[in-house]
Amino acid sequence: MGKHDKRFDLYIRNSAEFAQPILKHIREVMHEACPEVEETMKWSFPHFDYQGVMASMGAYKAHATFGFWKGSLIVGSTEKSADAHGQFGRLTTVKDLPSKKVLTGYIKQAMMLNEAGVKVVKPVKTAAKKSTTAPKLPPAFAVALNANRKALDSFDAFSPSQRTEYSSWIADAKSDATRDRRLEQALEWIAEGKSRHWKYQK
């Protein structure tokens, strides 16, 4: 049987009025399509687990988001995915989501990928000159930052190299458990305005 988390109820109640029906709809379709799904909160955001993390959703002041952790293998890359976290862009109404039939199909695909233990292959790193532009954040890091306004403001004030140090540290984690520990530590340090290697700086 699946697992409902009371913190989901609180999160939805505290979300903007426009976002509540969106989050409720996603939750209902998720449980209907995957009866064994488990709800949990990670980095202050609702997540759906099934043999590993499967999807997450969130609400902001003017839009909501929803996405699969292996979305590139399910939905692929879309213009909407570049506009907000997840694969479906900035959601302001339930109609912004795919139909229930299509969404159910995506969930079934996500379940099969987790059952098969499929991993999303990271791009191979190659030597390159230091970039002066902001790095692309690992999805989990981006979600965690957006859930912590103080850390996000501090991170935005960092230099590109400082942001890269944190992004690389989290992206290089060999397991989900290691990544989660690093995320928790990173958010604490960033919120305090500390760089990744602050301990070694005079």
C-alpha cells in the first residue's frame, strides 16, 4: 500500500489558492496510477517515492511546478522545462498539465524506470577553461535552493566560481544519501554566506 504524508496536507493548505487544486490533482493522479507510491518531504518540497525518488511538486507565489526525476527519459527536453523546475513549465491551472491519461502514462514509465534501476547518465566531464558564467545546477540543488529564500539570495550573490564549487560538490555525489547530506550542509553554509571551502580561508 502507498503512504500519505500529513505534511503534504499542510503544504497544500499553505500554498496559494490557485496552486491548491493543481497540487491536489497531481497527488490524486499519482496515487491512482501508482498505489504503492510513498509521500515524503525533501528540502521542504513534496516528493513521491517508488523504489527511489520518482517525482516532486512545489508551489511558489505565482506558479506551481511538477516534474519527474528521470524526466529526460520520460518526457524529454521541452521549452517549458527550461522555464521552471520540472518538465511542464510554470503551472497556474490544472489545464497546464497533460491530460490525466497522458500523465498516468508518464507515471507508469517512471515506475518502470525505477523498477529497472535505470540511472540518468550524467554528461562526461571534459577539461575546459574556467567559465565566468553561472553553472547549471543539479536538479535537486535547484529545488532545495528555491525552497530556502535566504540561501537562494546568498547563492545568487556568490561569484560564478563559488557557485560552481557547490554545484560540482553536489553533482559528484556517488549516492542519493551522500547527495542529501551534502545538500543539507550546503544550504546551511550558503544561508550563512559561506563559500564551499570557507574553513580553509583566512
